[in-house]
Amino acid sequence: MTGPSLATDDAPTSSRLGAGYWRLWTASTISNLGDGMFLVALPLLAARTTDNSLQISLVAAFSMLPWLLVSLHAGAIVDRSDKRLLLVFGDMFRAVLIGVLALVVAADGLQIWMLWITALLLGTAEVFFDNAAQAILPAVVEPHQLEKANGRRYSAEITANIFVGTPLGGALFAVAVWLPFGVDALSYLAAAILVIPLRGVFKTPVDPDVAPTTLTDEVREGFRWLRGSRIMLGMAVALALTNLGLGMTPGLFILYVEQELHVDERWYGLMLGIMAVGGILAGLTGDRIITRLGKIQTLYVTAIGWVVIMATIGLFPVLGIVMVAETLGVFAVTLWNVGTVSLRQQIVPQTMFGRVNSVYRWFAWGSLPLGAVLGGTIAHNSNQRYPYLGAAVCIALGVVVMTRTVSQQTLADAGGQN
């Protein structure tokens, strides 16, 4: 890793992950428990509000749209700001927003457009929060611990989010529709309180000898850095195509379950919980898998796996087959995230991680809302299986891009190690 590091009193001095990491880990786990309830309750709520595939897919589209609209400048703001405070303010904002939604639902005043606005605002907060959360980690753990730290974090997040949160959210939804949203708001509040005492300096020092720059200048700097890294630019473009495909299906999965698998909505949360096992295993074993296979080989295995998984779900709407495929899909997503996030944290200079990461994610995640709208349109004019087949095609195109830009040589050129 190049560039000056951000000092923290909680940084570990041995192979152990330090106290600061575990404080962040605990806060993330708690908020993700609430997120899991939200994850299952939101599509159930949307499906009760309307059965229009396109309108339901717009909820997912609006939640992803901020990655296209505000991601670029968000990264520059993260580089300028105290990352700990950004995490606290992000959780507090989301606590208030979800709390208001719970009140509206309890008052039986919800309309579908309100979910669109809520998704848009939540997505905007997520852009800042996720960027700050990734940028702060290299200041809390040692460089050689990043894959382990990311793996443990993703495993805990998925366990809380899907394995525990979704079944609990489904049960609370059955008791009272507003209840999972209210608990989610409290989880964000608890997470913010946990992060407040985190000790350290999490703001990049300002060099007095360097003339101040504008946010636009810093965004351009992030573009220049990414353009100069063949492997990072290739991964960003490949992931843009991949996420165009992956974005087609999540918002519609509740309709796929009901219309293609003929499963009652009461079992939806339990299904998500079972599928989360794949993510938990990937989070716990991801660092060892990457060490054994190598970073580049792991990326190709997961990407090709997605093609097979999406095609299988589209062609074989059978409950057992879909459950196995989705479980493997969650495993692949988590393994990809462990590998690619750790790779960015190792290669990108820490002093400009926020802006480079935001440009990368603008490419990689900006296609998600487009995928959601495309998937909703396809399903609205055919059935719930065709978006999965379209997703397989898009991901296959992403793999083709990877073959031209992502290799052992481009990794070595970027200063990374396999």
C-alpha cells in the first residue's frame, strides 16, 4: 500500500484484529440484523401495495440510482472528511428515515411512490456510508489482515442480515407490517452509538504545501488513477456488465417465488435465511480460498459461476434447484467481494482511496438501477424467468472483458500480489 496511513490507537500490532476492528464489526453486525428485516419486509410490502412487476422493480432501481448520480463526488467528500463521523451520521440519517417509514406504514398511509423516495434516500446514504466503511478499514487493521478482516465482516453481515434478520423480519411482518421497519431503525441507532467512541485519526491530513483543490478536480484525479490501472479499470467495466445482469433479478425475486415456484410469501424470509448459508461459508473461508486459488483465479471462478447460476434459475424453476443455485450465488457474491475489496484496499493509495473507490463503484454499481428497470420490463412483458436468462448473457459479456484486462501480469503491474 502506498501513501501515508491514518493513525489509530485501536490498530493492531500483531496478527490479531484489534479492538477498533471489533467495534466496527459489532456495529455492522447489529445494523445488518435490522437490514435483514428490512430486506424481507420491503419486497413483501411492495408486493402488497401493487402486483405490477415494473413498479416493484423501480423500488430496487431507485435504491441503486445514487451509485450513478452521487457516487463520484461522494468519494472525494469521503477523502476530505472524518470517516468515523460519516459512519455515525449515515446510520443516524437512516435510523430517522426508516423510523418515519414505520410510522407511515403503521398509519396505513403508504403508497408505492413513497417506497421509491425512501429507497432513493436510503441508497444515497449507503453510497457515503459504504465508501467510508471501506476507506476506514485500512486504518484499523494491518495490510496483511485485510482479506481476513473483510471476510469476517462479510460473514457476520450475511449471518445477521439474511440468516437471522430475514426469518425474523418475516415473522415480525406477520405480527405487524410496521414492526420490522421500526426494529431496523433502532438497529441503525445502536450502530451509530457504538461507532462514536472509536479512537483514532480517520481524516486524511492536509498537506499545507499543496494548493487546495475542488471536488471536481479530485474526482478527475480518481478517474486518472483508475484509467492508469489496467486491472482496476478492466474489473470496473467487467463488473458494470455483470451488475447489469445481477441487478435484473433481486427486486423481482418475491414475484419469482410466488409465480414460478408457487411458494407462499410466509416462507419467503426462511428461504432467504437458508440461502444465506452460502455467504456465511464464503465469509469464513474466503481468505483461505483466495490464498489457495489465487486472486485472479478466484475472480474467474466466481464470475463464471454466476453465469451458470443465473441460467439454471431461468431454465429450471424448481424449488430445490433454485435454492441450491441461489445459495451458491450468495457464496460467489461474498467471495468476489472479499477478494475485490481487499485488492482495492491493497492497490489504491489510502490518501485517495475514497475518490478512486467511488469512480470504480460508479462504473461497477451504476449499472444496477439500469438492470433493475431492464429486468422489470422483461418480466412485465414475459414472465419472471426471462430476467435470469438475460442476466446470464450480461455476466458472460463481463467475463469476456475480464479475459482481456484481468491477469497475473496486470495484477503484478498494479503492485498487487496473487
